[in-house]
Amino acid sequence: MSILVNTDTRLLVQGLTGKAGSFHARQCLEYGTNIVAGVTPGRGGERFEEKVPVYDTVREAVNETGANASVIFVPPAFAADSILEAIDAEIPLVVCITEGIPVKDMAEVKVKLQQSKTRLIGPNCPGIITPGQCKIGIMPGYIHKPGKVGVISRSGTLTYEAVWQLTSLGHGQSTCIGIGGDPVSGTSHLDAVKLFNEDPETEALILIGEIGGTAEEEAAAYIKEHVKKPVAGFIAGATAPPGRRMGHAGAIVSGGSGTAEAKIAAMKDAGIEVAETPSHMGEALLRVYRG
Amino acid sequence: MNIHEYQAKELFQHYGVPVPAGHCAQDTSDFASALSSLPEGVTVVKSQIHAGGRGKGTFKDGFKGGVKLAKSKEEAAEFGRKMLGNTLVTHQTGPEGRKVGTVYFTEASEIEKEYYLAIVMDRATSRPVVIASTEGGVEIEKVAEETPEKITRVVIDPTLGLRAHQARQIAFGLGFRGDQVKQMIKLLNGLYRLFWEKDASLVEVNPLITTPSGDVVALDAKVGFDDNALFRHPDIVAYRDLNEEDPKEVEASKANLNYIALDGNIACMVNGAGLAMATMDIIQHYGGSPANFLDVGGGADAEQVTQAFQIILKDENVKGILVNIFGGIMKCDVIATGILEAAKAVHLDRPLVVRLEGTNVEQGKKLLDQSNLKIVSADTLADAAKKIVELVADR
């Protein structure tokens, strides 16, 4: 089994006809994802790859195709509005890949999100994949393998690194979720941990965090109290200088909070097996999980 | 993006937030006119750099204090001449300090009491929060730790904005009465409008003061902006001071590369911010020291890789380079081609370790192995880090 996405997922692509949208939609189609519709305002009536119908509005696309998930490849200036459009159309799962959305726009989206039934993953994230079933996002599909380890991370390539280590060691993944590197996002580490904890087919977890904020500490506190499944972890950014934004808008150590030390201490206190280097995330999990 | 105090105060004035009268000068020949419109008597002379701790800082030539009280305009001009073009070192600048390109002269204010006031985007609630304290002129982190009861925090719903009762809560929370409550509410509304309309990430007034005559005034001003939102604020972008930024970082930002200079000797080039941070960490884990953070992004091409090499090699401290690419969408053979082209173009004279993983990795490695360039290839991230640390240690 898996969390959030599977063979029943009917995907809508917002920004399907753009450069990034069309490239990645093709990759998702090749992986076997069921893309049922695309939305590009003004391009309604066209067909993508001669089969996926394009609509002008999300509402129309949902009504016509029964889409139950959306992925957003819309430029940063317009992406927040695309999320709001998906919320208005009551799509249960929205994955926003776009990097560089103003924090203010996301703060407004977050209020609306809290009043809705939509779950948002991202923005500024690689997406979500249930290996062998459904890939929504920009991750390379072939590094994954169906299995029983859940992977949670803020970062893209660092997630691929963990997934590839697991696959190379012979362990597949139930679902891999990239929650994104922005300070304001839809799904937190904690939200993802809860979902994996309730999924009977996920037997173990890898939790990858980075400097900035306190989301990893909150997830660790929950794991300490509620999670019996083995968990391995890693925190990136121990060598980052304070006050500087390390690529991800959220990755900044300010006023002594958000440090790697504090996060690693919280993880260890929760019984999480912390990898000594990013090259040993898979091995760290295998110290506590036999599979 | 950060701006100078005098620029922040320009914005404050635009939003009706009272600040002491002041004028700035970038050249000593402008001192007279900058000082002429200020009242006679005590004048404050303030070095304009993007770092805190200016008052307690020391200039490289031994002159003490980046903020000085001058008894007369003559003395103010004299202090200004000592500051301008001089390099100020504070606890936030690092030992290299910052060159002062602008001096700001302001009238001196009589202070009855100092307060702290800030608006920031709070990560925990994903909402703006106003932080106010009766302890001004000191670091808020210290107050939060030692006397948290002296801090008032008000969380704002971004779809509603700062409401009247919230502004009152802050004013009364600081102990204001009568007309000062009214002044404070007006000031708060101005600051919140500035924060919201200009996509600020931080608006900080430390100290906010009351004067013996009963006025509420922003004595200092610090404003930072959300880089993601600069595209819709050309007026704010115009405030950017490239002298405050590392020239290598400026060049990198022009090439759309995410680069931050550090003080180690092993340069790294990585795709993805998380993996880039992790690569710095693993270099340190094996006893090396990273010279930079560099994320070439998900779609870097040969040209960008070349530019990245050029920027990295400009750092004279760099004794070796580690390239770590997890090719997903970006194919390893394409990256390998980019590395080879770049290595030829920039005349690579230092050890280079390359770790490729992901799509078309075998073709990529083959290309590197077949070249006659001295490139050490590595299999895992740990293997790569160990190899570059050893190579650099041998030099």
C-alpha cells in the first residue's frame, strides 16, 4: 500500500502546455501515471500528446474528467492563484512543484487551505511517488522500487540520494514524499509522519530534514510518543553559516534557532537512527530495520 | 535582500512612521549640504553597512565606533570623514569587515524610554507576527530567553491584516497611555502596511523610543525583503547595494547560480540545495572544509557549469573541487560533457573529483575516464568526499 497516491489517482496538470509542465507530464505518463486532464487558460479544447484533454479552468477539468489530484507547473508569480483555483475546485490533493513563490502569497494560500479539505504538498518540492503505481513530480522514476519504506524530505536530489541508497541495498519504498524547501508549505514533516504511521504497509521511515524552522523537532516529538516503526534520519546544513539562506528559502539559521545540532539532538532523543553522513542514510535505516 | 538604515527610514517616512530628521552622503563634498538642514547642536553620525553592532564596532585603522555622537556640525563632518571609505568590523561582519560607502547624519533625539518592535513572517503559524517588548536597544533573542514575559506577540491573519484591537493590544502591552496609544497605533499601521505591501520578510525598530515631550519615534530601522517577491518591487530592487555583497555571489546570481562563499578550501558544485548542503557536511565530516555552497539547479547546461567553474576558481583559497551530481532529469552524460568543456575552457589547475549518479551514469563516467584530463571519479558521496579531502591534504 501507500499514502496519498496510487493506481486510483486521476491526475490533472495545471500548466500542462508550458515547457516544464509538458516535459514532466510526458515523464509521468511514461511512468504510468494516469493523467486525465490539463489546464492552461486560453488553450481549452486542445489535446496534449494527442490524448490528454486541455481545459481553460480547473473546475471544468474536474467536472469533465473526475480528476482527484493536481500538479502545478505554473511560474512563481501566478502559482499561488493556481493553488487557490485547485482549492476552489475541491481537489483533494494538490502538488505544487513551482519554486520561488513569494512568502506573502503562500501565507494567504495557507489560510484558505486551512479552511478547505485540500491537502497541499509543496511548493518548491520534487513531488510524490508511489513506486510502480503513480509518479507526480519531477523525480527520476527508475531509481525507485516498490516496497515498504516511507521517505520524507524537504529536498529533491537529497531525496533521490536516499531512495537510491535504499534501492541499491535491495529495499523498496511505499511512498516517497518531498514536502518542499519553502518556509510556508502545505504539508509538514509531522503531517507526513502521521500518514505513514497509519499506513499498514509502510514498515519503516526515513526522515530527511535541513536547517531552519522547527518542523523536524515537532516530527521527532511525535515519533517519540506515537511511532513504533523504525525511523532513520539525516539533517543537512550542519556546516551552513548562520543568517544565510542556503538555496532553499526556508534553510536559514536565525537567532540561534533552526540549527542542525538541535534537530539532530531531538531526533536522537526520539530514538531515530541518525545517519552520520548523507552517504549512509540507507545503512542507518538497516541498523534498526531488517525488512 | 537587505537595505541600509537610511533607505529603511525613507520607507518609514513614506508610510507615516516618524523618524529623526536625517540626510545621507556618499562623498565628503556632500557633507555640508547634508548637515545644513539639520538643527544646530548634537548630531548623530551613522555608518551605513548591512550589519548590526555598528555602535560597538571598530574601524580597521583603529577608529572606534561606527555610530558617533558629535557635539557640533564640525565634529560631525570630522567623524563622517573618518568613517567614509573606511572598513568597519562588528560582531556581525566577520574579521574582514565592511567598507562604509554612505554616512548618515541625523538629529539627536532625547530618549525617555527605549522599546523593541518588529514584524516578521512566523514559520510556525505561517502568518505575520508583531513582536513588541519594553526592553529596547538590546538583542530580542536575549530578552526572549531571560524575560519572556516582557514580550508581546500578536499573530496576524494575512487575509484580514492588522486589526484595530490588535494594534491596541500591542500599545497597551507596552504600557502606553493617552496620546501615545494613538501615536503607536498609527505607527503600527504604517509599519504593517510597509511589511505587507513591499513583501518584507522583516521590519525591525530597535530601539523605538518615547521622548520627554511625549513623542513616539523610530530611532533605528532595519528592513529585509523576500527575494522571491522582488520581481514585483522595482523600487526596492533599486535600493540594492552591490558593495555589500561578495563579488563572486553577485556574478553567480547573474548566471542564475545559487552560490554562497565560505571560508574553507574545498569548492563544491552540486545540483539541488539539500544535496549541496549535505555535500558541504560530508566534506567536513571527513576532515575537509567547504569553500562554498553552490547549487547549479535542476536544469544546468554546459554553459552554466562553465560559469560555475569560473566563479569557484576565482576563490584563491580553493585547493580542490568536488562535483556531486545526482542526475535525474539532467542526464549524467550531458553533465560530463559540460564538465569536460568547462575544464578545458577554464584551464583547470587544481584536483577535481567527480561523483555522478543517476540517469546515464555509465556513459557519463566513460566520457570522464576517456578524457586526458586529471579527473578522479568517485562512486558514492562518501567515496567522493574522502578522495577530495585526501587530494587537498597532499597539496
